Amino acid sequence: MSTAPRLTALDALHRSLGATMTDFAGWDMPLRYTSERDEHNAVRTKAGLFDLSHMGEITVTGPQAVDLLDYALVGNISTVGNGRARYTMICQEDGGILDDLIVYRLGETEYMVVANASNAQIVLDALVARSEGFDAEVRDDRDAYALIAVQGPESPGILKSITDADLDGLKYYAGLPGTVAGVPALIARTGYTGEDGFELFLKPEHAEGVWKALTEAGEGVGLIPCGLSCRDTLRLEAGMPLYGHELTTALTPFDAGLGRVVKFEKPGDFVGRKALEAAAERAETAPPRKLVGLIAEGRRVPRAGFQVVTGGEVVGEITSGAPSPTLGKPIAIAYVDAAHAAPGTAGVGVDIRGTHEPYEVVALPFYKRQK
């Protein structure tokens, strides 16, 4: 028996704006409002407004909160300063990735873990199980927050006009409390689009007022509402992984080219350490496959699961693919045999419904904003 999707605090507002809605990880979310291309280009050149309230917030507090997180996650959370954030992962005992996360340090003994919507319950359950023996509390705060993001080159000016927070002093991967449109919010600067931007964690009852205030503040500079579809093409151009595509339980962080997030130097044991040490060694000596970018020479778009081929031999698999509005060509991310993974490797193509379509192997990301 299927259950009805969950609704964010902005659901009625999305519908009033004519959004095309879709079921995503058990939530009814806006896919697009106008066209994916227009929304994508707005974020690259002006600004876009996103509802991300489907993300999973989990609060970890107590005297041993940081010890729990250092044990439960692969990163060194004890080195995260007050008001800063860290990209990290939570892995299984065998090293497989359960989810990629952002951890915010909110106070001396208080942390907020933000999980992907599709994995929020899995991460919550894992943290609760791993908290045994630690003087720390793991709290499900998914219903306590709405999450709004404003992304794009105009986003600092837009947000400055309605907040008292020192945005100029807010570094990348940091967060600070402030007021936005007169209501309290945690203002973060992380992003998943390749552009500068901010995420606003606030009470659900304040979400509609803040959304409308941001819309009004951005009217003169081209801010428009944006859905999940353009969020995917933006992160794809920026070479950012998506759980379920580039990251899965069948892969370790080293398989995904993200071994840098695993901190073996931190004191004590952590879940998956032994398996990840072996994975690190394999990646150094004989990596099976590497994550690469592919740019089409033609117009046909590759999709996840399509095979990467050369000389009639399968040498990899597409994990994400889409037309790139910024490059004007189809692009893809793929896991490819190490022998064919170097940028510029000749003869590589994608099997698109039985036809070998030529693709250029490139280093990720496809797009990097000018600082």
C-alpha cells in the first residue's frame, strides 16, 4: 500500500506558482516552474530560489557528541570549528557509502547533520545505533526545519537586503545565526550548484514569508524560483556527486575519487576503518575504475546505466547524464576503467540504443565559476 508523499511548508505556494510537481524520496517537490534551461541559466547568471525542505536534519548534542560523530562518520569532526561546516560521509562496516553529509557545528557540544532526503531515515537509524556507549543524544529534527536556498551571482546582494547577518564575513562551508526578513534562521554558505549562494534553515511556519521576501528582494536582478530538474543539471556541470548515482553502498569513497574525506589520522576507531584502509591501498596500486567527465561530440543525450565503450568493448558505465545548458552539449559522469580514464583518451563512446556515440573524456568539473 503506497503512502501519500510528504508536503513541504511551501507546497501551496509552489502550486500557486504553477510548478510541475514530482514525487522525490517520498516528498512532493517542484520539478520545474517554467523551463529547466531558463531556471538553470538564471542560477548561472543571476539567481535562483529553491525549496530544499526535503533534506534530513539530525541534531547530535551532549558532552560526547563529537566523539560519537568521529566514530560514526569517516571525517575528523573534532577539527570543525564553531560556526563551520564539513562535507563528509557515513559508511557501512565494509566501507560502502550509506550517504554523503554536511555536518554543521552549532555550539560547543551541538552539531547538525544534514542527510539526503532518500537516506535521512537510514542515517538517523545508523547514528542512533552507533551512539550506544556515548554520552550524546541523536534527535530527528526533520520536522523542525524548512530549508530555502538562494543560489547564483546575485544571491549575496539579494540576501543582504533582508538580513542583519554579516554575509561578507561568512566563509564557504560555514553557518551563522541571524534574522532573515525579521525571523530567526541559520544562514549557511555551502551550495550544490557550482555558484555562490546561501541556505536558510528556519521554522516551517516562517518559510512562506521568507520565500516571498526573497522573491521581492530579487525582482530587479532576475531571481526566479527553480525546481529539482535544474538543480540536477547545475550539480552535474559542477561535477558534484548525487547519491544513488555516483555514490552507493557498492562503492567506497575511494572508488568515487573522494578518498580525501576519509581521515585515518583522527584518533580512535571509526566504522569502516579497516575496510577503507584496504580500499585506499587498492585505489593507489590498481584502481578498478575512475570517475570521469564525458562531453558529447553529437547531440544524443546519455543517461544513467548506459555503457561506455571503446573498440566494441564495455569499459564503463554512465552514472549521470543530461544536456548542459552552459556548454551547449550533452555531458555525462561515468565510472570508466582506469586504462581509458585519462582526459583526451581517444576512441571512447557511449552506447545509446545500439549506436556508438563519440564522447571526449575530460577531467571534472565541467564548469567552475569565476571567483
